[in-house]
Amino acid sequence: MVVGDIATGTDVVVIGGGPAGYTAAIRAAQFDLDVTLAEANALGGTCLNHGCIPSKALVTGADTAHEAATAEELGIHADPSVDLGEMVAWKDDVVDQLTGGVEKLCKANGVNLLEGRAEFADENTVRVIHDGEGQGSESVEFEDAIIATGSRPIEIPGFTFDGDRILTSRHALALESIPESLLVVGAGYIGMELSTVFAKLGTDVTVVEMLDDVLPTYESDVSSVVKKRAEQLGIDFQFGESAQDYEETDGGITVHTETDDGEIDEYSAEKALVAVGREPITDTLNLDAIDLDTDDTGCIRPIAARDES
């Protein structure tokens, strides 16, 4: 049985409960506006649930194990045994505390919370589609709307994310065992952070980057320090190569890459982490209903820019 559509009203509807969405919702509520916040997954967005916070938690755990294992000059001789499943469970507890805090802040400030994916029905209405069979949807009429739907990992051709062999950063942060080897596609900040985490946990890490250095959007005084430290950890870099496709093997996968000169190389690993950037989540919003469109990257085009084109 499907629950029928329920209609409510609000001054401001906020779509997305990440750091931008929940802070905007709280601030609007502090101005005595009636605010409804719709979140499809978990409050806190990618940052608190699958990004900055969990990655820093694993960085802390990996650093602790690595420091204990490399402290001979201090007279400390240790060979730590790391249970990644337990470390991830501890990380999840950290995340739960923070997301729980966000929920309490929202409720304390009078923000109405709705679980579900929101899409525009018209210029003054959103439909919040609740997850689960028979859960139905809810229509919310609004005066103003704030879109804060965040981003997701970019999936490159030939590398469909499956959570087993081909990983996103979210998958990597939820692994229950340490892979013996990991091939990382992309040497940006996400790729480099997770490369160092797994290298410190004992994984043999290879990074493939189509450009000629790590952290290509950063200044050299930053990227050179990161690269030097990564090489000290045993991370192997293959610059000037783009990942083309892969094939599964008995022990994992073999990734094929191509250089600018057309040379084909291959690298074997247990798993591959694809970290080539992120893209906006706007295709779920039904923007046509409010006469908004996006550019080639998925970003919403400002009305002024659209009028000039």
C-alpha cells in the first residue's frame, strides 16, 4: 500500500543537509523563518559521513600504527596488528556523534527535518520522496528554496564503481580489511590522503596521475612536501598516464593505462580507488520545473549568465 502525498508549507526549504545546507537552515530559523530541511541520506552530508571527518579519523588511526611501527630510534620496537574493521567501527562512532550533534542543533533551532530525496514540482513546490516501498512522498510549498545537494565522485569510462574491486573514497573509508595492494587513479587531495593512509597501514600503493605532479591545483611548495613524504612511505607514482580500463584477475585486477605518446602500461593490484574529482548532484532535482539549467559540469547556471548567452 502506498501512502498518499501529504502537503505542508514552509517559508524556506533547504535541499541537502550537508555543511552548507544545515548551517543555512539553522541561520534562517534564527531569523524566525519557518524552515524545512530535506536530506536524502544522512545529516552532515558527505563531509561528516563519508569525507573529511571519517578520513581524518582513519588518518589518526593509521598515524598511530605507523608511529608505533617506526619508532626504533626511540627505543620502541613494535609490530602493531591492525584490525581495520575495528578501526572503521571506531570511525563510525565518531561520525555518529557528530551527525547526532547536527540533528540536535537543527531541532534546537526549530528546523523541520524531512528524510527523502527532494525534487521540484513547480516554482513554489518540492516533492520529498521517502525511501522504502510504500513510503510515498510529501509536497512542501515554499517561499524561497536553498539548493545544497553537494557532490559525488566522478566515475570515469571503463571503471564502474562496484564497491569491491573499483572503489570510491566512500568505499575505501568503509573497508573491513587492509588490501595488500591498491592502485589509486588520481593524485589530487583525496587520492593522496587515502594513499598515505593505506601505505601507513601496510598496503603496497601505486598512484596513476595523468598530469605531471601530485596535487596539480596546488602550489609547488605544498605538492613537493606531500610527494616527498608519500615516496618515503613507499608510494609509487606513475605520472603522465591515464587509466583506460581494467580486467579482473585471480588476485584482483589489472589496470591498463595510456601515456600521451600512446604507450600502454599495466598495473596489477587487489583493488583500485578512483579519485579523479567530484561532480555536482543536480540531476535529481528536476530543475526544468523551475526553469533552471546546468552547464557541462552539472553546476547550475546563474540566471544572469544564462540571459547573457
